[in-house]
Amino acid sequence: MQFETKCVHVGVDKDSNYNSCITPIYPTSTFRWIDVQTNKGFDYTRSGNPTRRALEESIAALEGGVDCRATCTGMSAITCVMHLFKPGDHIIAGNDIYGGSYRIFTNVFSHLGIKFSLVNMRDLAAVRKALTPETKCLWIETPSNPLLNIVDIAAITQIARESGAITIADNTFLSPYLQRPFEFGVDIVVHSTTKYLNGHSDVVGGAVVSRESALAERVGYLHNALGLGCSPFDAWLVLRGIKTLGPRMEAHQRGAMALAKMLSEHPKVERVYYPGLTTHPQHELAKRQQKGFGAMLSFDVKGSRAQAEKILTGTRYFQLAESLGGVESLMEYPETMSHASMTADARREAGISERTIRVSVGIENPDDLIADLKAAVDVA
Ligand SMILES: *Cc1c(COP(=O)(O)O)cnc(C)c1O
């Protein structure tokens, strides 16, 4: 089955009573047993629910994993996998990861005794140097947020294998349509389904996908024990969103490429961060491990914070809002919004400046988007 066909069909057929073509929502906390030994596969919705299961089957198939657990947010997916580790364990992650991941690593799980080294993951020597005998996990986020740096997934999984650590990849920015980390040896993929998988900015959710059954079993255990599952209603929305994932991603990246080109030629723009541009330092790597370049881009405007603020409040279609991956275009300011939980020093270290603007390109007509953003940059 090809990818787009999986998006429409896998997991969806869940109604043997009436043969509805669309997965029913099962809003029940509990399920009736037939006798004290037998039930129909579900007993309690924290542990499992047919609507959530449908979503899990779908995402597992799209990533090519053996199992998936759907969670109520992307952060709860990360919470789930962090519980694979114990005090004293060491994790290496990028110094430019998602702000919420940075926060939960440095202010939550580090307090529980897990140690983190945040390094430039493009620098494989720096990754090797950060290894300790306690290193249990290499955390991959690619492309990174907000500067679209690319991490060489195969190279990182190789380092992990040599040192007996597992690799976990946050695949939120590209979705399995554009990148499948399991094909490069990653052990676990996490998602914020809030973004491209749902794609319509009307639900928050997450997912943990496992490549093999031993880890899948432990993840399933933690998911139930910690109580991280999403509601049947939310699962249903994400399942509906996934059906159009392929065509949406194509439309998203068409607009992103057009905008990146316009911005890179604009005299008031200092730098554009988009892996689809041949000037991106890791354009070739992106081409090798991604099926496309995605629809997130950032740019530094010339001038100061005032110019950035003017652009951020001067557009008609790009709404000033956090988040990404929805059909509508959004713009945001990492300095005070998505990356506010990082210290100013950490932001500078990662390369985020007061002139950096992040764009999530929607599926509107690219001509409208170009005209709108160009007009705002013109007058900045
Ligand atoms: C949004 C996001 C998360 C967190 O997901 P929530 O659904 O907001 O909890 C994690 N990683 C990345 C890369 C994200 O963009």
C-alpha cells in the first residue's frame, strides 16, 4: 500500500456493527465484560479505546513501526519516553531543540536525576565528545526549531549503536510523509500530532511510535501507567486530519519554497533558513534523508527588533501565533514566544536573534502569501 493510501485506510475500519465507512467515536470510560475472563479487547479507556487504537494503527503504519501510543499532547509523548530512563542516565540532545523539550529536560527531568548534554548535533565530534558510560539516549530533532538545522540521522544512530544507547527522533517538523527516521535506524519516533499530522490547528495531541517490540511493550506499559492517552474525540480528529496528510504537505512545501525564494532575494532580509534553498549549508543532507523540504522557515530581518515586530504585526494572512503545521499560515517571534523558556544566552548560543522570525507556511495560494509577506517586509 502506498503512503497516501495508508493515510486514508489504515486503522479506519472499526465498525463491524453497521459498517460505517468512518471510524466511530467511542466515548466510554469502560467496557462490558462477557464473563470474568473475557472482554472484546478493551476494558478501560486509559488503557485502550477503539478510536484511539485506530489512530495508533494509522500512525504506526505511516512511520513503519510495530506500535504507536497516542497521547494527549506532544509533551506527554516526550514525558512517556523520558520514563524509559532512570536517575543517573545521560541523554545527549541538540542545543536548538523545541523550547518545550528544552524546558522539560532542563527543569523537570534533570530534577529527577537524568543528566542532559545539549550540544550542536551537526557536529558529530561534539556528539562523540559528550558521550559518557551512562549515555542511554541520543535525542534527534531534525530539522531543528526555529533555525532548520539538519541532523544527520544515520550518523547519529551509528554513534548510538556503537555506544549502546538508543535514539529517539522528534519527527514533528516533517511528518512521516517527508521523513521516516526508522529507515535510518532510529528506535523511537515521537510526534506532536498537534502540528502536521492533525494539520488543522483544532486539537493538541502526541504520539510515540516504536520500531521494535521490546521498546513498544515498555512504552505501552508507561503510557497506561502514567495515564497519558488522548481522548477518543481528539483521536478521531487527528485520524481525520491524517487522511489528507500527503496532499497537504505537498501544498505546504510549494508555498514554503516560493516564500523562501522571495525572502532570499529581498534587500531587507539578511538571512533565510530553509533547507530547500541550495544556499542552506545542509541542503544536500536534507535531500538525502528527506522526501521534501517541509514548510517551516525562518528569516533574520535587517535592522533590529523594531523591524521584526513591524513585520510580525503587519501581515494579513500570516497570523501572529505560536504553533505550526496547520493549513493557515502563522508567524511567530521565537525571542518572546516559542523559545521564551530558553535563557537569552541559550538562545544566542543556538543562533536565535532578536531579528529572527519563524514562519509556518499554510496551504493558501502561494501568490497571496508572497504578496502579503513581501508588503510587510517592504515597509519594515
Ligand atoms: C509542538 C512541538 C512539541 C510539543 O507538542 P505539544 O503538542 O505542544 O505538546 C514537541 N516537539 C516539537 C518539535 C514541536 O513542534
